[in-house]
Amino acid sequence: MDEAWLSELSELLRIPSVSADPVHAPHVREAAEWVAEFVRRAGGTAEVQPGDTHPLVVGEIRASDGTADAPTILVYGHFDVQPPAPLELWESEPFEATVRGEWLYARGVADDKGQLWTLLKGAELLAAEGRLPVNLRFACDGEEEVGGRAIVDFLEQDERGADACIIFDSSMERRGVPAVCTATRGVMSFELAVRTGERDLHSGMYGNAALNATHALAWALNGILPRDGRLPDALREGAQAPTDEERASWSELTPGADVLREAGAIPNDAAAADDFYLRTTAGPSVDVNGILGGKPGLTNTTIPVAAQANFSVRIAPGQDVETIRAAVDRLVRESAPDGADVSLELVGFAPPGLVSPDEPAVQIALDAFEHVTGRRPLLARSGGTLPIVPALVDQGIPTILSGIALPESNIHSPNERVLLDYLPLGVELARELYTRLAALR
């Protein structure tokens, strides 16, 4: 990688723009100003706008020939990062870009500063050469890692729109095998509380006679948990089946058994490995994320009167948030024992998003990636949630979601990294995408 490019990217990576920590709010703003200034230096315009908690950078670089009807491409990325803790597990300073072997290490180099930089750099180079054939609009986020709505609100209020959106905030399937993501799951976060009496009781005097809140909580949760990997029918309502083309791509992905083994995970059931991609990207799932009841960590013989849990439901493309919320509420209450006082609250949600592989923008992207890498990208769905994707779908803007990270890039973990050679590759991919997307009009 060119030393000047590495030095430039290192400037952005050096800014500790941790959006989850209020102490770093000035640093998130500093990163926003860095991105805005980059767009200005590339010949565009940019401003830093306030968001719910952190700023949003909005900018534009016009097509080189000034053509009025050139396609408009929206470029999205985020410049906020996850906290670097635990610091003792880092082998180098998290906010000092460090080359070791074939990798570049730093917090945010994969998620998402490094990938955003490749999109910015590709635009800068084409503009400098007078060869940018599309109008580029930039909307870069400072609160993606904390679930902020600034980008969603921007899209809802925006009247200009775009012919397509490019997001580099994902991974290749493995080295040399690019992937384009066509769907993201939504997520619904719930808090469940159960109360079973007036006060805690002595288990010797009341055990097996008085209702135990922890037991009642377990029964309530049992109503939504899968059986042999299959959720209750009510929680699968509306899920849109993957296309034959998508299923064909799954056969080229890393086998589910290998993914589970490499993660150190125990399969949920006998069919978990074979159904891995269906379950984790195309279907809904339920996970209990935390339970609190009684006196954890202390030896005691008390019957607790109160217990609580937080759980999440990943919803698949095609599913409706309100329909699933009502189903969760009914199943939990039906499963709870008589007499238990159950309180259930939906504390946050983001809908799923689905982009048809047949969209012209997606097909152009597949051709562009194949031209640059020599390998046609796999079509894959993401099991995670990216709120901008359904927002773009609602605005009728097809999305190209891809990236140059790898499964071993340690995203959200210590020693986050990207292959050094993949950064200039990302720049070349961005250039090719911008050039070919001129065909949209």
C-alpha cells in the first residue's frame, strides 16, 4: 500500500471516535470534521450536521463533466467505532495504525473507517482525473455503533433521493471470494419482568408451595424458544424465502459446521450445521441475552419474588414488527404460570431489509467486482442488522452492501485488522463501481 495513503488513513484511525462513551464525543466530532474536509479537498462540498447523539456528515461531489442527468449515487459509511476494551488483549495501541505482517491493525480499520476511506479515496481519484461519471452524495454516520437514527431521519426527510447506494461495511466470504449482501435481518429488543408475590420467602418453609419468580420467568421464556431449531409458527409468519440464486450461493459459503467449530460454539441441535445460513440469515431467531433473579453469586436458600430477562428477536425479511411483537406478547403470557404478574416491554427495534438480486445496480456491482477481483461475488444475506438498509428500501434506493474485511478481521474485538493489500483493492473496487454505475441512466 502506498505510504502516502497509509499515512492519510492513519490520521483518521488515530481519532478515538468511540460513540458509546460520552468522554469521546469531541473525538466523534473530530472524525466527522476529518471526513467532511476530505470531501471538500476532493472538490466537493460537505457539512457536519447534528444527529441524535453524534453528528452526520452530508456532502457531494458532482460528476466531472457536469452532466445534469448523470446518475446520483449515495455513499454511506460510519466513522464512529466500538470501545477498544479490553485493552490488555491488544498487541499494539488500538488507535495507532500498525502494520504487522500482511495486516494493518487499528480499531475501526475494518468497521468502518478503513472501508469508508476506500470509498472516499476512489471518489477523490476519479474526480482528480476528471473521470467521475456520476454525482456522488455522501451521508456518513457518527452514531451507527450506538444505534442512532440520524441516518434514518435524514433519508426520511431527504427529497433528492439517489439511483443507488454503496455501503462498504461488510466482509468477503474468505480471501479472494467477494460477497454482496442482499438482505439484513431486523432486531427487536425486549425486557421481561415477572413478579410472583409480595416478598422473598424461605425455601424451607415455602418451597414447592409458593411460586418462584425465577421458575415463572423460565416458563414464560419457554413459550418463545425454538424446538429443534424451529421457532413457534407465530414467530415465523411473513418470512420471505430466499431465492434459488441465493440458495445456490450458500453452497459456496463456508460450511455451517466449520463456522460453528471455528467460533468455538456447540451446535444447537443435530440440524444446526446443515441449516446454518437459513437460520442465521433468512429466518428469524430468538436469543435470551441476560437473566437476573434472586441473589446470583451468593449461596442462599431464598425463593425470589421478582426476576427479569432481556431477549432479542431477529426478524427476517418480509416480517412485520408489530405482528411479531403481538405474537411474542401472546406466547410469553400464555406460557407463564397462572398467578405470575408478567410485564413485557419492547425497548427498541429496527426492521429487516431486502434488496432484489435482480436490481440493475446489484447486477452492475457483481460485474464490477468480478472485473476487479477475477471472481464473481457470492450473493449472501446478513444475519445482523443495519438500520439504513430498510430505510433505503423504503425510499426505493437499491443498495450495494459489500466490503473488504474478512471473517478473521476481529471486528468488535481486540486486534481489529484488515489485509493491507485489500485497502487499495477497496479503492479500485470503488472506482470501478462509480464508473460502471453511470449506466443506470
